[in-house]
Amino acid sequence: MKNHLIGALLGGCVLATAGTMAAAQDKVVLTMWHGHPEWKNAVEAILARYEEQNPNIDIQLEEIPGQSLIARLNTALAAGEAPDLFALRLGPAVAAAGEAGQIIDLTDKVDISGMTEAAQSAARYDGKIWSVPIFGSYTVGLYYHKEIFDENGVTPPANKTEFMEVCRKLQDSGVTPMIAPAQDGVIPAFLYMMMASSVLGADGFEEVRAGTRRLDDPDVVEAARFLQDIYPCFADGSLGTAYTEGKALFALEQGAMLEGGSADYAGFLQTNPNIDVGVVPFPAVDGGTPATVTGMQDTFSVNSESEHPDEAIAFIQWMIQPEAAQMVADTITLSNTVGVSPSDNPVMKEMVEASLSNDVRVFYEFPETGDVFAAIQENAASLFLGEITPEEFSAKLQAVVKPSGA
Amino acid sequence: MLAQSRQWDGRGGRRRRQSALARRYGHLLFVAPGFVFFIAFMVLPSLAGFAVSLTNWTGVGTDFSFVGLDNFVEALGSWPLYRAAWHNLIMFLAILVFQHTVGLFVAVQLHAKPRFMEVYRTILFLPVIISLVSTGFIWTLMLSPNIGVINALLKDLGLGFLARAWLSDPDLALATVIGVQCWNVLGWAIIIYLAGLQAIPEELLQAAEIDGATGWVRFRRVVFPLLSPSFTALTVLTFIGQFRVFDIVYVLTGPLGSPNFETDVLATLIYRSAFGGSSIASNDVRMSYAVALAVIVFVIMAIASTFLIRVLRRREISA
Amino acid sequence: MARVQLSGLTKAYSGSDASAVSDLSLDIADGEFLVLVGPSGCGKSTALKMIAGLEESTSGEVWIGDEMVNDHAARDRDIAMVFQSYALYPHMSVFDNIAFALQIAKRPKAEIRERVAEVARILQLENYLDRRPGSLSGGQRQRVAMGRAIIRQPAVFLMDEPLSNLDAKLRVQMRSEIARIQHRLKVTTVYVTHDQVEAMTMGDRVALMRDGVLQQVDTPERIYNRPNNTFVASFIGSPSMNLYHATLVREGSGGRVRLGDVELSVPASVYESHPALAQTNGAVILGIRSENLEDAVFVPNHPEGQQFTATVTLAESLGSDLMVHFRINAPPAKIVDQDLLDEIAVGDDFGVCVGRFNARSAAKPGDTVNIAIDCSELHFFDAENGRAF
């Protein structure tokens, strides 16, 4: 009996070794989970380019829609079955995984000096690099249909007064001024961030993080009031409209304006190839400066249990070199790599333009203001419905700010 | 014992003698495979879940600091839990009434075997087979105030004044979600009641007929009491189903139970607490808190279902 | 209380050539206990349901009392029915089961209580009024079903195999009880059963049906002693009448019948009571009841021509009698009926014959015995159509 057992074990070992050797002679397989099925073609083209240049690497991509990805990734991480490459949410989630040893510390392994300042700052968390935003960044502004604006004799608004005027004119001629799919609260959150940024600016936002300025300061409350006041400009049923449906409605010219990001444009084109839109910073609270907000796309980490960490790290490094960055900029969204801009895309160029005057980082990427995003999601609907005042709304947001100075 | 085993041997002829142990506990072997799966996939995860609910685990990382019952205390003191439970309760009651009235009525009509009964039955049962996610998706499209066919149809019929923003009007959203669910569960009610009706012996109805009971009286005094097993089954199933409803709500009104949480239910609340309200950013995600919510719901549901079954069984007849 | 008349009652189902009941006519006197008997599928239950109004008739008329009730609903026919399954309402107490019809008719509560008490007393159910049917024994349930019928004081009782779900002993007991109650209440009763013993013991008259057609209506004695045809002959009586193909030859005032290799003399008295026999010469079906066969040992002076020998294949003692099976070298007359299992052909040319011998007979399997046959009790049927002469 015992002899049989040992024999079986030995046989197993031999087989296993043989298997490993065969794999080594074969390709190195890297698994990668990504949460944007809508970019599938673009991402696969980039991966194909990489595999062409590195014939010994085979990257197996699995596209999982956003929300399910998070649920699956959490489970897989806990079970030690996560892929080699994956993106956690930037901020506390990445740091927690890093401290738990679930992802590799990339600080000395990846050179990010060629990336924009914002990207570098986003990649660093307490001085360490846990993840790298390899699929660029997105800047959010206000999209508008040029034709609808021309037909109705209006021009892109720069502040609240102008916005309300445009809204009124469009409504008078039977046009829905704004598509705002508010079902999951994401759009209202971006609207608020841009409105607040028009008052705060990048410096003011730093002060909020430091605790020397507050979201319920009277001048910042005006941003909340702006948010409440534009609700009547939204399309019918906005509170129940899903994000994806809203984007499709805008692409199909069911409304004149949409808050949107650089990553949305490719989707519009897919829905409506003849779309003719322009993009500007979001109108400012009266007296403020029109603002855009910028956030990092998926920031990828390397699984610390990966069998091929070096290959995975090499891939990340390649992704932020100009060649791959250019592909990202041309087919997905704005690049994080310095000097790379969309080669032939006037709308993306307009977006870059828009972000030059007053661009603020999205609040949720910072530990101090990380919870503000969720607080907006939770409370925007009551603000729209008039159940709470802009003052109360702002106070709820401020309540979840954890100033770093404190 | 000895005498017994001799008897066995005698009856079975030249059979091997069973040990007392095998005879007493042998049957457990037949239960074991299912039981092992039950332990592995139900009991252990539940216990693990309960353990997690006593920590501050966020869902990522390995920080499992023990926080005692803090999560439970916080959950029981939080307004969203009661709001969500209230919505579950309304859904349960509304759908219960719907099933026991419309569902029963349709089942009785079908039981009378009208022409094309098979066709009707198939059509009515179809929604049950279609996945809730597709159901929900189709309904979001139909109910959309922008592109939906329902408002368009109402306008074409000259009933434009009835057109509404079904899923985004805070006063209508919950009712709309209930409506969609009614459409979805009607098939269940019909099948269960139809089975109950078919189980009533023809002679019993003839006896009632001869006793002078017809129509409504016969239904109320004879048929309906005999349907009490169906009533129990449907009520309990609906109770459990409605207090754990998730997919259809999620698809129809999103993870936040829009608009303004008017359709937020326990499952979406738990989901949101565990995985966040959107894929973009949710730093307030706390798996352990979500699990605590789930444990609370589980315990209350278990108690309530047991109580419900007790009460309803008492109504039933033992024949 | 009423007379029940059926005339030309027919039930045909679409998609089937044969009628479930065809052209059934019966006249049941007021207070009479009529038993409708026949093998399963003979249409007796369908006939009962047509009387009850639970089945619509295809043609024909049902009269209860002076009224043609074809167009009356069951509840308007003033009948009460006892079902084979009892059809008790399982969710109601015994009291409510019995009282149900009165409650529906909105009789005063006091009256209902009084009448239920009376019925419960007759049926010895006083101690069970609060129970649910589920907790009663079969016999008790049967009594509740009776109670439900009795309390209505209807013009007609209709009973559909009410005893077939009881065990043998209880069945015998309930049989007499039902007969007693019917006798006491004097309510016209139509009682359906497939059990010929019930039919013989309970009915004032017995109506025997086969394949939807009425075969004979008569008192139990006449239907036993003067069966209309081979079917009636074989159905009524236990064991069944022994029936064989035989040849009858006229001889003087009497005759001779050849049964295989046995020849028996037929006394003149048989010809006198069956005048139609006189015209017959040749093939007949001969019927012999088992009690007309006896071990010759016990019939010392039996005439020579009324004896034969046979080999015993089986002997069953009933205590009071000894049922002896023996082979007869004559082809049995087959009555096509799956219910009658005792009619088994041994071969084309051999039949089993059963005789009811004196209990003291020593006959045992393998013996060759001398058998005395009472030839004055022989039954003769037309070999072509099975009708009695």
C-alpha cells in the first residue's frame, strides 16, 4: 500500500515537472481582468501589439463589467485566485491590498517619471507605488451638440446665469436641455465636483483636504445650489435613468448637453457615427472659473502571487511608454504620458484645451475626500427633489471629509 | 437485538449479518453526500460570514480587526435599514395580495379548462422562465419616459395624460417595481393554485353541488379552504422571495434604489454596503458591515418564516 | 319520498362509438332499494350520476316523483348522494360535514343542531362530532357520509359503491346497517356496486348491467334462479355458475344432454318449466350451479343418469362446505369479462367445474370421485346468443 502511494506521488512529481517545462518552452501566460467591455476592441489591439513585440508573452484578457468585476475581484483576492494583472479602485482599496501583501510594491520596479504630474501623484500613495494608471486618465467637462445649439441660436454657457438662460431657451423650443442619468448618482457627483471646483479651484481643493476650507462654506454652498437649480433642465425621468442609457440618449441627440468625460466620446461615435459635438469646461458658479475634473482610469497592480511578476511588470512599463500611450490616446481616452496627445481627434483636443484653465483632480482619489463622492450619490436625489436644502446637502458632504490637518 | 438479527437472517436467507452499528446508523450514509455539500456550501460560509461581521474588514486587504458587535449596533441604528425593510414589506404585501386575488382568479379560470388553455398557461408562465435580469432590462426599456413603448402607446391611445416617468417619479417608482414583479410572479401563483385546484377531488365538488352549494358559496366554503396548502406555500415563498429580492430591483432602479432610495430594498442596501454604489468610486465600502446587515436580515427572516409557517399550517387540514 | 323512473336514458361520449349507457329504462318504486350492479365500466356509475344530475344525459328522461328532472341542477333534484370516496369536506368537523347542506339552506341554528344530533344518534357518531374526517376510521367516515345524506331527508338516496373502501368485515357490518337505515327511513334508494353479494343481500331488486346495457332487473331470488342469459348467470352467485358447451337431445318427455364424454338425463320437469327447450335439438350452453353438485356418497339413491366421475384437482374447505374443483372434458363457455377470474379455461376442450360438497366429503386432489348432479336444476342457454330458454 505504502509503496503504491510513493509511486503515485513520484509519478505525479515527474508529470508536474514535465508540465512546467513544457510551459516554459511555450509562452508565458499573463491573465488580466479589466472592467470595460466597451473598450474591448481597443484594448485587444494594444495587447496584440505587445504580443507581437514580445512573442513569448500571451496576455489573456477577461472583460468583466464594472460592478461585477469588483465583486469578483474581492472574492478572488481573498481566495488567492486573482489574475496576474488587475485594477483595484484607486485610493484606500489599493493601499489596503498593498499593505496586506496582495499586490507587489512597484516603487523601484516601474519608472513613472515619464507620466504627467497628476498621474504620478495618483500612482503614489504614502510614497509607494502600488498601481499604475496604464489606461490613461479622463477629463470631464460639458458636451453639447453643436447643431442643436446653432439651430436654437445659443452658445456654450460659461456660468450659471448663462446656463440657465440656455436651458430656458432650449426648453422654450421643445428641446431637452440636458441629459443627466442620475440613477446611480455618478453624474450628479461629477456635476457637483465641477461646480464646486469652479469656486474652489485646485488650490481651494487642497485647502479642503487640509481642513482650512470647508464644503459648507457659504461660497461653496452655491455649488450645491447650482446643482439643485439645474434639475429642471434635466430630461424626463433622469432620477431613474441608468448611466449607459443616458449616454446613448445623448448620442442619439435626445438632449442638447451632457456632462461627460474623455472616455465617453468613443462610445458616442459607436452609437451615432455622425455625431457632431463640442466640449467645454462646465459652467461656473457665478463669479467662479469654469472647471473640468480629471481622474485616473483603471490603475493596474501586479498580483503578489503571480508566477510571472517580472513579465507583468514589464508589460506595465511598456503600457506607459509613448507607443502604447499613443494607442490609448487615439482609441480610448486621454494619455497620462507626457507629450502624448490624440493624433487626429478634434473633440479630444477640445477636451485637452478645456482642461487647461481650471482642472481639479476628482475628489475620490484622495483619502481626505474619498467619501464625498458616495455622500453626493446618496444625497443628490433629495437635493433635486427639494427634500434638503443646499446648505444641508453641503453639510452632509463636509461631514465625511477627513481633513489631513486634523 | 439478537432476536431481531436472527429474524433478518431468516428472512434474507444466506445473507451476511449486519453489525448493530450499520443497522442503526447505516441510513446516514445515504444522507451524507448531500449533507457534506450543505455543510461546505451553506453552514461553513454562514459561520465564516458571521465571523467576518465581527471585524472591520473592508473587502480588500487582510485587516480583520475584531470590533465585536459594533457593526450590528450601527446597522440596527441606521435609518436606511428600516427604510429598505419597509420597502420589502410593502412589496411583499402588495404582491401577496395580487397573487391571492388575481393569481387565484386566473388559476380558477384556467382550471375550468377553456379552449387554448395550454396556450394561455404557457403565456402566463413564460415570465417566470425568463431571467429576471432580462425581464428587468426589457421593462426599463419599455418604461423609459424617453424611448419607452409604454408612454408612446398611451399617447397613441389618446391616454397621454397617463404617461409618467414610471421609474423616476418618487411617488410611482415603488409601485412600478411592484407592477413589474407582479407580471413576473403571476405565473407562479397560477401554477401553484392550479396544482392545488387539480388536487381537489371532483367528488368533493359534486358533493358540495348536491348539498346545494354553488358558485361563490362553494368556492368560499369548500374550494378555498382546500387550497390552504397552496396558500401557505405561496405566502411563504412570496415572503422569502420578496425579502431577498435583488436582481429585478437592481436592474430596474440601480444599486441606489433610485429615485432617492424610494425603491431601495435590503438586498440592494447590502450589496451597496459590500461593493459600493457604482463602479467608479466607493471608498465607504465595508464588507463586514454588509455581512452584519445580511446576518440581521437572515435571523429576522428565519424567525419570521418559521412563525409564518406555523400560523399558516394551523389553518391547513390534516386529511 | 318518490318513485324514480328512467326511460331510454343514454349517455354517449364524443369520440367514442360505444355508449357508456344505452337506452336504460327502469321504474323504481317509492321506498324501494334498487341495486345497480355490474362489472366495472358497465355504466352503472354513469347512470347514477345522470340520476343525480352530475352528468348530462345524451337522450332519455329522468323522472323523480312527478317531475321530469332532466333540466334540474343536482341541488334541485332533492337527492342525496353517498360517494365511494365519501367526499367528506376535510376542513370541516363531522358536525359541519353533516350540517353543511342545512347551513347552506340557511336553516335555523337550533334546528340544525337538533337534526344533526338525531342523525348522529342513528349512526352512533355522537362522540365524534368535533373531529375532523382525517382523524376518523374508514367505517366512521362512511357513517359520516351516510349522515350527510340522511340529514337532508331527500326524496332519493344515491349511493355509489359506498362500501368498497372498507375492509371485508366492516363491509359486512355496514351492509346490514345501511339496509337497516334504508328500511327505517323508507327512502327510495339506488345503490351502485360491483359486488354481487351486496347486490343479492341488500336490494329489493337487482338491476344488472353490462357494457351500458341493462341485462335483467329482478328480485335477488329470481335473478339467481332464473338468469336471463349466461352473463347474468355467471355474474350472480359465488362461485360462478359452471357453463359448458353441450349437446341436448330430446328423448321422450325428457331429454339427454351430452357434456364431453358424460351423458346426463334431463327430467321432464325441466322441459315443463322451460317450454322453449322443446324446440331445441343440438348445441346448447349448459349451466350448473355448484350447490347442485354433490359427492355421490351423500346422495345414496341418486338416479343413475344423473351421476358421473371426475378427477379432483383442488379441494378448498370453507368449514361448512368443501369446494371441490374437478376437470370436465367439455369446452367451457367463456364469458368475456376480466373481472371474473374464476372463469379460467384449462384448455380449449377442458373446463374446470366447481362443486359445493358436503363438508364431510373425503375428496382430495388426485381422487376420482363419483359426483351426483341435480339435473332438475340444470340451466340451458342458447349456444348462439347466450339467452336463457
